[in-house]
Amino acid sequence: MLQLILLLALLGWLTAGAFLYWNARGLNVLRPATSLPMPQPAPRVSILVAARNEEKTLGATLSSLLNLDYPDYEIILVDDDSADGTPAIADAYARRPEVQGRLRVIHNHELPPGWRGKVYALSLAEKAATGEWLLATDADVIAHPALLRVAVSLAAQTGARLVSITPQFDYGCLAERAVLPIFSFLLALAYPLRLVNHPKSRCALGVGAFLLMRREDLRALGGYERLRGTLIEDLRMAQMFKRNGRTIYLAVGKDLFHTRMYDDWREMFEALARTAFEGTGFSLRNTLVGLVIGLGAAVLPWAASLVLLLSAFKHGTPLRHDPPFLLATATAAVSLVVYAPLVTFLGLSPLWALALPLATLFYSAAAVTSAVLTLAGTGVRWKDRLYPPPPA
């Protein structure tokens, strides 16, 4: 049985490697120097920022957004009932003479029943917006001056009604270096870029740090009201656009903007547990299947190799003719070959690929926690708010 499972895991990794290679062929990486024709006149863009307890990063974020080289834009920041210095920082920036009204701050202190915090904050910002295009972004994003110009030009070139760009990660704690690549790896498998950008495919994905969309399309589709109960509004927004006949485009960015997503492993665990069960469609079956596949492919080969190696040393038996050991080590080696290129692309040493089994265990624990909290009716917590499970 062990050999059969390891063989399936090996075949799975080989298939995943071929699939990722197919997906990466012809990959177009956007950079600040990317030359695309700008539409004339440049459409007005409203940048929507939902900020809750973001005093650590908000100043740098606003400075970068106010330094964009795009000719016509405004920033609408919604302070989502923050308990730290976020409101004061936002108001101080808005009062600066050089800002000249480009930044407006809305202070919100309520969350209507059935709404999630970020979605409601973005809905308030959208209602105050005056732009033809809307850019929903996060309060911990540091943008290159060329970011908006490149994105609007890309939308014009592709005809997309929604454009999303992946950020670069700033890594702090060791857990971020270990776990963030596995999350990106899973997204690359579940939402391949070539299918996301193919108009006839139903596959859709958006990145919450950068969602640029036409305002008239958002309103025609029902606006943020249709997404009020979700915690993964980026994915749902992309799905809503594409499944209603709007073209979307997901691009990979390099040096266009970066973000530090989590302060420590506890915050990262809470963030993953917040969305993992919803990401499976609130399906216990999908959660269990994902756990079995993940643990069988990314943990078992390493664990089996270690156990068989220790057993051989203990009993003095040779390993060179031991089929389970050879199969386990071959599977572990192939997993590194498949996984390491993505780790390197994310700006880390390929040695961090060795954290694959630990990262899988971490993500699996977050997924189980997410399912248990939701099914038990406890609800998930994020940024000092408890979100109850959606109605059955």
C-alpha cells in the first residue's frame, strides 16, 4: 500500500511539473519599464483603500500612492473602525497642502448585518468615487510610481474589464518564507494563469492587493452588494466579472509593488484559517480530499524516507535495494525540482523548498481549523472581528 501511495504521489508531482511548465510558457511579466501605449485621454481612476488597524504601514502606502506618475486619479481611504493610529495618519496625509484634494478619508464605525468588513469599506469608497475605473487595493501595499500607468495601459491593450496584478512579498518572519510559497504554489495549480486569461475558460482569479475594474461593469453586476458576505472578495469579484461575460486579465508583476502580508506566524495562521474553508466552497468533502492529497504528496515521501532510513540504520540493513525507500526519496527529490523554481521566482533561496512538508502541515492545520470553526458555528476571526458562518 505504501508503495502504491508513493507511486501515485510521484506521478502527481510529475504531472504538476508538466502542468506548471505549460502554464509558464510565454509568461509575460510586467515591470515598471514595460512599454505599453497609454489610452488618450487617460481615464480617471479612483483608488479604493480599506484600512483597519494599519498604522504600521499606512504612511508608506499613502506616500507611494500619492507619488504615482498617472495623470488623473484620486484616493478614497475608508478607515474601517480602527482602534490604533490609522485615522490620525490618514487625516494628516489628507491635510497636506501638496495632496490638493487627491486623498479623501471616510471614517466608518458600523458594520451592517451580513456584511464582511473589507467589502463594506470598499463599497463605501466606491459610492464616493468619481473615476471611470476603480482600483481596489490594500493599506499595506507599497507601489512603484509606474504601477497605475502600466495597469491602465494593459487594460487598454487587452480589452479587459478587470485587471489584477500579483505583488511581490516582503518577508519578515521565518514562517512567511516557509509558508507563502506553498500558498502561491496551490494557487498556480488551482487557477492557472493561461486559463484565467482565456476568455472561454470559466477559471477566474483576482488578487486583493490589486483589482482594477471598470466602474460601470461593477455597478451593472450589482456592485459590492453582491459580495457582501464573502471574505475572499478578490476571487469572487473575478468570478463575477468573468461569468457574466466580462474579460479579465491576471498579470504577474515584478518590482511594480510589494507588501508585507503578516507580522508573525500567528497572524498568518489566522489569515489562512479565515479563508481556507470558504475557498473550498464550504465543502467538508473538498477539504478532506485536499488534506489527503496534500499530506500524501508533500509530507508522506519525506516522512517515509526518514522512517525507513532510521529503521535501516537501526537494523543494519542496506537501502539501495529497498523499493519503498527508493520510491520515497525519488518522490521527495522530484517535489523539490517542481517546487524550487517557484520559490526562487518569489525572491527566496531555493533552499526554502526544503520547507515544503512543514509548510504543508501548517496550511493543513489552518484548513482544519477553518472548517471546524465554521461547522461548529463559532465563526472565524480577523483583525479583531469575529465573522459568523454564512447562513446554511
